[in-house]
Amino acid sequence: RPGAELNLGGIGKGYALDRAGSQLRENGYSDWLIHGGHSSLLASGDHQGRGGWPVGIRNPLFPNTRLATILLRDRALSSSGSGVQSFRHQGRRYGHILDPRTGWPCEGMLSVTVLAPTAAEADALSTAFFVLGVEKAREYCDNSPDVSALLLPPPRRGRRREPINCGLPDEVLFYSADEAQVDPSLH
């Protein structure tokens, strides 16, 4: 149809990263970090003896500040959110990720960051978790030991933001100073 286009941003970047990572491994490189924009990364090995590659996770409510840092090693990371790609119409904010069940922008999540074995899988799951919400994302991570996620739903009325950790070990997740007081029972 004239004027229609297909955007492979959802998992196309992850697939491209997986292919590039394969080339790096085949050519003998073991320590590297590659990205497909700010939301899709693939890491191998170590960065300067840190046990992995420190990757900043943007605060979706204040995009110029960091929510957390994740130490990424031999994994892929993908973030989905509406903090940057959104618009306002008649006083209401709409994000760019649509819920295919309704055709409307998703409203139940501010951001999702997924770690998975491949970048294509991380890309697909971060968008799926954003659409499906906390309980389904948690259920998936509980049943998939190779997948973990950091979920940030909108704050409940009168409460502060509460990131939800679905399987990220404490030794790879570091909250920024303003997030350090997160309720540990949410992990």
C-alpha cells in the first residue's frame, strides 16, 4: 500500500546486534559492548576489571537522570519506555508503544529493562513486558532463569516510584542515589 512502511525497531536492532556480536566472536574479540541506539545493547566479557560493562538505565520520568546502573556481562539488554517517545494531546500524555489488544498506547508501565541471552530476545521481551504489565512480566521471569527484568510502573497515588526487580542479582544492579531507598521487599 502506498505510504505504508515497516519499522523493524522492535526486534530488528536486537537481531542486528546479535549478528554483529557473532562476527566479533568469530574474529577473536572477547571484551566488547555494542549498541543499537540507546535502548538495545549486547555485551561480552569485561570492561577494565569491573566484572562486566556498566550500563546506565535512564529514569523515565526525568530522562536526563539515571535510575540505576546494571553491570552487563555476556548478555543483552533492552529497554522499552515512553519517557522520550511520547506526546501530549488535550492534557493527556500518550506513549509510542501500542497495546495490540486495544489499539491504544499502553499506560501500565513507565519503563522496562530486560536482560536476556540474545539481543533480539531482549528487544522482543522488553516491549512485550511493557504491554503485558508487572504480573505477566514477573511470571515470565520466574519461569525463565535466563531472563531478568527491571520494571518501573507508574507511582501509586501518594507513593514514590517503586522499581520491581525480577531476577537481577544484587551484584549487577546498582540504584542511583535517589533510588537507594527502594523497599527491598519489592525485589
